[in-house]
Amino acid sequence: MGSNAVFAREGRAWDEIKAELAENIAADMPVVDPRVFKPAYFHSDEILAINEQAFALYLHENAIYGGSAYPSLKRYEEEIGAMTLELLNAPAGAGCTVTTGGTESNFMAVKAARDWAREALPGADRPEMVVPRTAHPSFDKAAGMLGVTVRRMAASPGYVADVDAMADAIGPQTVMMVASAPPYPYGQVDPVPELAALALHHGLWLHVDGCLGGFALPFVRELRGDFPAFDLGVDGVRSISADIHKYGFAAKGVSTLSLRDATESRFLGQAFDEWPAGLYSTKSLAGSRTGGALAAAWSVMRHLGREGYIENARRMLAIKDVFLDGVRAIEGLEIVGRPDAYHFAFTADGYDIGGVGDALEEKGWQIGRAREPDSIQLMLNRIHEGGAPAFLSDLAEGVDAVKSGRIRSRGARAIYIT
């Protein structure tokens, strides 16, 4: 902690603090920059401004009181849910809960499945969930808090969920299975229809983690449709998460959990009335939360509409194709799997991809790193439109430097978050 981190006896002028904030943020990774390929979901300056202005209007309102004090927030939440259900091909009678992020959405899915199983699978008193190798760590976090055992697979053949291994892992205590659309490491959608059929056969809860792809894949599907069905239109999918603050382009703090059967929302939250202040009831983990995130998400979704998101998908796919073609054109580089959304990873055959990543970082590029296989990951957004030539030129130089021995890997680890 810095010298100014202690709780000072006397306050400071806002101008001084604001100047310090500006100095501090200058050392951070920029959120919007063509040289940054780490997670940032930029659409346009216009959408940034809409987020900021809508958020500011509701900065101080608490969304937990949407049902009483702030009816506008309740309206936004209901309409966000309705739009999300339509987007994800929900059948009649489905329901949607808005959360503060993907981890909370996945957490609530695990809780719902666990509590549902107490009624539907009474013999499963030591609940287990079967997840692919690539399932997000939020499932392990949720399972640890909720008393659920995770059976994570050892591999991802073809960079998708290992359906046969998951089938073999199902036992008498299994209550839940997970698929990803897409998983973060590879960007290739899991075979959801196969896993859904497996879940139906065994009477299990199948959750699809669509946090990354939920507001991208539906529009990609309209343009290309060359990946497996993944949403509530697949019989056997009981729930799906989708983050609006990713490729829905909303300000941070808003995700969704959609259920095939809205009556099962009783397994999500908690209602408590045995204390002096009266009924406390929520459908998610969070209590107090800013109304700004709801207002921003609702505003962006209303502003873009389906056609706006489809046009974005068209432009994003064009950006991705340019990067993919350029990477493939460099000798020895290989795309990992068949990426369906807007991000992808690539590895090297015959030389060290870690050294290539080091060379890119020395040139000022902020890249992601992944493993299984060791690879470089690019999370694309609209700021990268027109940026491929400069990146690909430096990438080719980095490959040459590694192949010639001028650069050796410094052994940087693949880190998602720490």
C-alpha cells in the first residue's frame, strides 16, 4: 500500500485526489486500445457514452428495492430478462434472473441444481457435478461453498467437452452437468445437444455457461450458423448464463441466468421473515447493488436492438477472419480448435510459442496466454478493426526471432486472473 493509503486524520481537496487518480490510472492497462487483446468488450465511443450517462443517472439507486422504491429499475430488470429469454430461444414459461456477473450466474445455477436435486433426486445426498476440462473456475468456487463435489474431466479431445468421459463420470450422486458456449480457453462451443441428451437420459440438470458467448453467438448464428445449438432451444438444457457486460457491451456489473422453467426460480434465492424488519427476499446472491448497471444494460440493449447486434457481429467476424488468416499464413502457427465466437488461441509447431509471446509483449502488445496447448490468446473487439497488419507484422518478426534463437522464452505463466 502506498504512503497515502492510511486513513488520514484530515481530508484532502477533491482536486488533489482527482489528480492522484489520473496519475494512478495512467499506470494501468488501458481498457480501450488497439494493442490490448486481454478482456475488454469495446463496441464504440457512442456505446461507452450511453453506458456512462445511463449509469450515472442511477448511480445512487439500490436495485434491491426495485419492487418498492424504484419501479423504473424493476421495469428495466424485467425487460432485460424478457429480451434475454427471446435471444436464447427460451420456451414459454421460462424465467430470467439478473445478477452482478458471470460468477454469480454460475453460482446460482449450481445452487438451483443442488436444491432441485433434493426434491427430484432424493438419493443424491452427497451431490456431485460433472464438468468439462474447460469449465470456468466459478463452478469450483460455487461447489466449494455449496457442498458439491466437482468431477472435472482430464482432457478436451478436439478442444470440446469429452462427452464419453462425462458419461462415464456420472454416478448415483451426480445431480448436474455443465457445458460451455464457448469456453474461455478455446472459443469453440461444446456439443450441447449431445450433453443435453445425456442429461435427459439420466434425469440431470444441464447448465450451459454462455457468459462469454450468450450475447455474441445468437447473432453469429444468424450470419453463419456453423456451430452446435447451445441455448434453451435445446431440449435438456435447464439453465444458461449470459453476461451482458461482455459482448452485450453494457457497463460492468450485469449478467443473467435464464431457466427453462420459471417455477424453478424458487431454487435460486432466499426468503426470510423471522426477524424484526420483515420479509427479506432475493432471487440471487447479491443484496444491495447499483441501479446503474441495470440502467446501462437496458439502455445499450434498447439502443442497439437486434439489428445493431447483428451488424456488430458482421463486423466482428470480419475482424476475426483477418486475424485468423494472417496467423495461419505464418509458418508453424496453428489455430487452436475451431473458434466460434470472437476470441481465439494459436500455438506453434516446432518452436516455442512462449518466446513469441515475449516478443509481442516487448513490442507493446498486451496478449493473453493459455495452456493445453501452450498458446497465445487474442480477445478481439471493435477497437481492433484495421489493426491486424501491425500486429501480424510484429508477430512474424517475433516468430523469426524465436526460430533464429535471438529470443528465448522467459517462462511467463498462463494466468487468467489473480
